[in-house]
Amino acid sequence: MRHWPLLVAVFLLGCAHARTQVQRDEDYDFARLRRVAAVAFNDPKGQGRAIALAINAQLPGLMHEAVDMDAVQQILEPYKPDRDMGLGLEALELVRKKTSADALILGRMTPDWSAVLVTVVETELGDPVLRAVTKPRDKRKKAFDSVKEIAAAAMGVIAGQR
């Protein structure tokens, strides 16, 4: 009987129809982010680099200058971001110093590609300024079909359109 709140929460989450959940730092001025880089997403299917490349290709359309992803990846290599995509201040300071990146876009795919977690971390203090979980826009689809579709969903979240 004492577990009923958990059961109610599970039921309500199961009934939720939201395709995207976004947490933005409302106090952060996103206009400050001029130089941005997506880094290879964590993806069990091995398409993480392709997803990041597709996102970086779309950044100039959002008034952002894409930073060289390979340069950022090389800087981050010794630091091995943890499972929750946490980056230490030392790593972020090096990224900012060597590439002038204002923010990094990090991501993680579910194993079946049913959802993508997108995090935007500003490099000055290492604060996540945006976190989102998004699913395919078409409710009849259970999973993303392509890298292009994933990149479009991530960019929609970043641009505030989803």
C-alpha cells in the first residue's frame, strides 16, 4: 500500500504523450553562443560521429559558427566524459582556449533509437544551459530512422522549435 505513489507516477508517465521534454536555463542569454560544436554522440549503433557532423552542418543556419569537431574531440580525448556526459572545468577551459568554442552540444541515443538526449553545455563555467529528451515527431513511429532525422530533431530543440 505504501508504494501507491510510485504506481501512480509510473501510470502517468506511461500515459504521457509528450514527444519532447526540454529544460532551458531561462536566465541564460543564448545569443552569447556564437561558436558551437557538436561532439560525437554516445550511440550503441556507432553513428554518433555522423549525428554530430549532421548537427554541425546545420549550425550556421542558426546564426552559430560551427567549431571544428575533430579539434574538440582531440582535446576531450584524455578527459573521457563520464556516463552522464559530464565534462570537467579543466577540459572545458582547454576547449574554450584552443577553439574559442562558447558551447558544446552533447548527445546520447537510446539503444533502439527511440529517443535522443541532447545537452548544451556552455564552456565558460560548464553549466548545462539546455537539456532535452526528444522522440520522433510522428507519434506512429517508435524510433528514428536516420542520422538526418536525429540531427533535425536535435536542432529543433536547440532552436526552440520543438
